[in-house]
Amino acid sequence: STPLRLANLRVTPGLGVRVVTPLGPFRVDIGYAPYDPPAGQALYFAAGSNGQAGQIYCASPGGSDAQRADVSACPATFRPARNSGVLSRLVFHFGLGQAF
């Protein structure tokens, strides 16, 4: 995990709308994420068949496509491709109740 440092903080613009309902506030938030996502592990789960347990595989670049008993051994080198368009960087959040 990344230690909490001032240099690691990011500021992003966004806006939100709240509507009062009998169950609590309904929230819709839209944020703009200008930063590229950090690299991390990419894992995939292959479901088992005929009552067999599924398997977890490493899909990160530099990792093998073999079953990993210890998923922490999968390298944290995967970085999803980002579209440079503005709409691809919008992040939407919906919720019912207080944010925290």
C-alpha cells in the first residue's frame, strides 16, 4: 500500500446533487478523474465445472498465465488503457444515505 503523503494527494473537480427522500438523501455525484490509474494486479477467475472449484489466474504483464495459489505473487504491473476523451474520465456515484 502507498503511504499517506502530501505528494500522493490528488484534487479533482466534481459536483453533486442531493434529493431528500423518506429513506434518506439520494446522492448523485459526478467527478472528473484527470489522473491515470495506478498500476496493480490483474487477476481473473475461471469458474469450475461439474462441482470442481474455480481457479484464480494472473493476467498482469510479466506474470505467467498459470494458476497462482498465492495471488500476492502476481506482479502489480497491469495498467488499464485510458481513452484520452473527456467523457471517459468522468466518474459517476449514486447512493442513498449520507456519504459518511
